Amino acid sequence: MHNSIYQYFLYTAGFDGVRRIASCDGTYRCINTKCPYLLSYKKENKKNFQQKSKADVVCGCCGYSAIAVPCMAKKVWEFENSNVIVYHSGTHTCEAKPPLPDATLKAEQFFKNNSASKPSQFPYECLRSSLHDGKTIEEVYSEAKGLTNLKKIQNIKQKVVKEINPVGHSFDALAKIKEATDKYDPYLLWKVKDGRLDGSTIVFRTSKEKLEIAVQMQLGSQHSLEEEDCFLDAEHDRVKGMKTINLSVLHPTIKEIVTIASMECETESTETLCDFWKCLNEVCCYSIFICELILSGTMIN
């Protein structure tokens, strides 16, 4: 452990930067002859301690007052011209803790394959796999040490999920919803396009009832809606990370503004507005075509 970090400018030949020095705080040892650590591992505890107060440090295994072991070593950082050199000065008398096994790569791969799994499931699956592979108890115990930081595992999962769904939305879920809603109304999710695969991301939504209003607004329809103006606007806070384009009209009968169609997109631009009108024309043509088939008796709705 290093403490008392300070820095100074050292004017020496060939060095024109800042040097920082940290003095080592040393470590502690437990001299209790009945300490569980001593009885289990046949050596004194020099790693696991708890600081009750600034002057009171106790053994983390038995609670016995710890004996301080001073260390005169220092850690030095030299900063010069955007480069840094780190080295130790003196000899450490304290016992360093070995680094824990790093399970980051294994955790990333696990959550890429199982994005719906809870963070707590990863350590369980790792240890079960190790035992199934016939690893020794020592190997399993060593691997388990790298799985104790649940917060780190949670952060890894969050990072992986964000890479899979950058704005927090799942197109797999949308595909399943569309498959279900198409049985009742094929226009509820008319078009779902993932921009990571092709061009821009869009989700176009409307309904049978709203399309009837759109058809009634066409010139020559001889409907009261034929004379009404439509309004196009965009919302920036309806869906996280997306813009929502809405086409609305004031319905003269119910005296309320009715949204004819909506489309989620990544940006509000000429390209996305063209995509919106293209989708609207496409769905209106399809709706009229289906209505004509039904009226002619060719198709039963």
C-alpha cells in the first residue's frame, strides 16, 4: 500500500519533468497463536486486516490487534513529454497481495451468448463448468477468487448489452412483437429496420383505423377530412436515443388531434423524412389494395 504521495520538480541533467513519490505504508502481521489463519495455513496472517480506527488495526480472521511492519520502499513516477516511467526505489519488506485471476474475457463471451442472464449466474456457470471439466479443487478455488467482485461482473454485462443494443433497444424483441401483432393488425408495426444491417434505423407504426383517416384525407375522397391540413412534428424525448416523427390531423367530428402514423429514427433529417413519406405511401397503397380485394370478393378479411 502506498500513501503520502507528493511531487516535486527535479533539476537534473537530461530530466525536465515532474517526479511523484509515494511512500509505502508497510503491512501488518498477526501474532495470535490461536488465529484461524495460522491454524489453517501454518503461517501468520500478513494479508487480511481490518482498520477499526486510524490507530487500531486488527486481524481480519481473529480480531487480534495487529503488529505493524514498516516498509521503507518508495514508488516513483516520472512524467516528461507525455511519457511516464514508473519504478520502485528500495526493497519492500511487506508482503504483496497476488493479483486476482481476470475473468473479463470469459464474462464478456458469456453475456454475448446469454444477454438475458443475471450477473450472479456467471460465477455459478463458471464454477459448474470447471468442476464438470475435471479441474482440481485448487484450480477451482483459484478461479473462484476472480469471480467474487459482483459489481465488476455487473459492469461487464452492462457494457456487453450496450454494445449489442447501443440505444438500449432490442430488435429481436421488436421482431417477436411484430410477429404477434401481425395476426391482429399488420400495420401496428409496419416496418422495422435495423440500421446496423442496412442504412438507417427506423420503426414505422400506424393502424387500420388510422389508415382509414389517411385515405379519407386524399383529394377526391368527398369526405370532411379532405379539406383538413395534416401536421408533421418530431419528438426528441419519447424513446431513448431516438427521434419520433408524428403525422397528425385535427379530426372535425371528434374535435381531437389524431396521430395518423409515427416513426422512430436515429436523426431528424431529410433522409429520415423521405423514409417516413415512403413508408406512409407504401402502407396506404397496400391498405387500398387489400380493401379492393375484399370488396371484389377475392379475399375474405
